[in-house]
Amino acid sequence: MAQLHDLTAVEQAEGIRSGTVSPVELTEHYLDRVERLNETVGAYITVTPEIARKQAADAEGEALAARREGRELAPLYGVPVPVKDLNFVAGVRCTLGSRAYADHVPDIDDHVVTRLREAGTILLGKTNTPEFGLPCYTENQLAPPARTPWDLERSAGGSSGGAGAAVAAGLAPIAQGSDGGGSIRIPASVCGLFGIKPSRGRVSGGPVQHDVSGLATSGPLARSVADAATLLDVLAGPMPGIPYGAPSLPQGATFASYAGVEPGPLRVVALPTPPVPGVELHPDCRAAFDGTAGLLRDLGHQVDEMELPVDDSVRDAFSRVWAVMSTVYPVAPEHEELLMPLTRHLREQGGRVSGPEFAGALYAFRALGQLIADALLSSYDVILTPTLAQPPAPVGGLRNDGDPEAEFAGLAAFTPFTPLYNATGQPAVSVPLHWTEAGLPIGVMFGGRYGDEATLISLSAQLEAARPWARRHPAIW
């Protein structure tokens, strides 16, 4: 018999509008699952049952009034949407995944939280993240590690690993995440989910934590393309102080609407080779890539495979900027010892990057974006690559506390593809089209022209219809 968490977020919202789903019952259902399963999968750092119950009761009354008066509700009204613990919610602890911020309670909402409140979503809690969101696993000194529900011995990825674990384990219908180097797409790949890294400027950061590098943005993690596109509609839009802005959609269009639009024949350039020297692609990731290329051709798309030159320039520029951005969270000298070895290493490295070096690295990002636009996306509509170079890693398998420099190099080898789109600002999605014989999900990634999430959403929805995944669940479900 179907349970409430079997419904997609869009189905839950439709039920709330029609009166067949109660926001109060829905919230209690998820709070119960969180209480029973959170320690197992490490999805949440902080759970907010009092806030959730108050919001759900308010949503129930408003939904009843809207039905009585014939008013429309927002597309995700009354649906639970947790917030990553790198983002501020006024009055709720925000640890940033660090012991140095274990008792930090902000007094202001991030812009994405403001938009979630205005949309009438329910806050179940703050999802797990590694310290300052720096590595691509979710292990910290405050909470259990985030584990992919498909194999509890393996990591849920990072840095939005808690969000990925929550959605994949049925502890939330959908989740907000953030992505500065792949942090939405990595958990999407290893948790069997669909994730969108929007175009630079599509979703407002701040008002406190504007990312001046342009690397990071918030976005959705979801079980279905329609769910993710609907949450992107909620999150997207300019807010005061935003340093970047993305092109607007056509008048009257929504991202969700593109999930119901056929993409038409597309020209796809397929790039299987990791862009980092010395990195090998695992056979399972190659199989996912090859299977997707075949499916695209079956659907009528043109797919041309290419090999591009690889070098260290992008990785070197990204490493400099990443190190500098690791220093933006203030930590008193006497509390530095509370930080994890990788964090301390990156902050030391960031302190050595000069102003001209930082500016040069950002310039390299902009030049790379121009090169891709001129050399590839003038002839092709989308770019296909693997999401990751390896299958989901064992918990602890990517950490090297004794040698954080080697650890950082290993992280780059695990996820050599994803940082490209953070550097260029282009939108990118990870699509869960492949599972290994052992039952592990392997994602593939599509990148699009700057500002063109619509094509990626339409193509992803077509692939989802051809090879459905949303009703495929891990044993913990």
C-alpha cells in the first residue's frame, strides 16, 4: 500500500490543494521517519519539529481557506523542504558542519530561506554537510556521516550529502542544496537522484554569505525532474545585493513547465575523458556514459564523441579560489584547533594566495566559459560527461586526515568533471540513468548554455520518461 513518502513532491502539493493530503499528517509522517532513520543515514544535523508542526498547522488552515475561496496556492505549498546547514535560518542553529560553529544561531534568513517561507514550504530541519562545505563527502565532528541509502557502507557524497541522503531515504520529499564544485550533482549521482546546479546568478545568495567568486549556488535535489524544476521555480529570482544575474525565462514560462515540453532533436557533444591529467574513468562510470549516449541516439538526438586536451590549468585555478573561499568563515585563532585537518590545510593555502593570483584564477574561469561557448556550444546544444570518475566511495574512503594535501588531490580525482560548470557559471544536471550490478547508482551529467536550464530540464524529463527512475527505491525505503 502506498505511503505518503511514496508520493513525489508535486503529487503531495496537488493533494494538499485538493484536500486529499493533510500538511499536518504529511509533516508528522516525515518527522517520524526522521526520528527512526536519521542516525542510520546521517541526513540531518538539526531537526526542527516545533517549527515544522507550527508551519504545517498554518498551512493546513490556509489550504482549507484557499479551497473554500477558490484561491490558488504556491506550487509546493505545505510540502516539507529541508535546508542545508550552510544556509541561515533565523533562530535555528547553523553549524556550517563545524565544531567551531556548533552553537551558532543566526538572526537572519538567507534569501533562499526567505523564498521557501514565502512559498509556504515546511522546515523539517537542517541537513548534514561537511565542514564549510569543502570536501565532496559529508563527514564532520558533529553528526553521523551521510550515507547513500543504496549501500550504507558508502558515502552520500558532499557537500549536500545530508540533503541527498534525506531525499533518497524518504526523510524528505525534496531538498535545497548548494553547489560550489559539484555539491548538488555529486550526492545526486551517488544517491540515485536528479540534481540541478543552476546558472550563476539564477538563485540569489546572501544577504550575508554572497559568494563573490561565482562558484557556488543553491539548487534542488529531487527524485523526479518535475519536482526539481518546481523547487527551482521557488528558489530562483533576483534579490537585493546579488552580484550576478541570469537571463529571465520567457514571459509566463516556469522551469516546471519545461518538464512537460519535448526538447526536440538536440546536438550533443559527449566528452568521456576526465579533464584532469592522470585520472582514469571507472568502467561503471564509462558504462553509464555509453548507455546514456546510446539512449540519446535512440531518442533521435545527434551524439558526437570527442576527446579534448587535458591539463592542470583549470584544476590549479579552482584550487586557488577554493582555498581562498575556505577562509571566509571567521574562526578565532584559539578555535582553529576545532577545525578538521583538510579545513586547516585549505585555509593555510588560501592565506598564501595573493590578490593578483586570486584575480588571475577568476579571470581563467571567465576565459574558460568563453572558450566553451565559442568552441563547443556554438555547434552543440548540450555537453554529456560522466558526473563522477568513480562509483560511490566507502564512508571514510576519501578522507586522509594525516595528509590533507593528498586528500584534496584525491577529491579532484574522484570528481574531475563537476567543477567545470562552477568555474564557467553554466547550468548542469546529474541524471540517475544507471545502476551497477551491485545496485549502486551512477549518474551522468549534462551541461548547457549559460541561462539555459530549460533545455536541460526538457531533455532530462524525456530521459526520465524513457527510463523511469523515481519509483526505484533502496531497501531502507
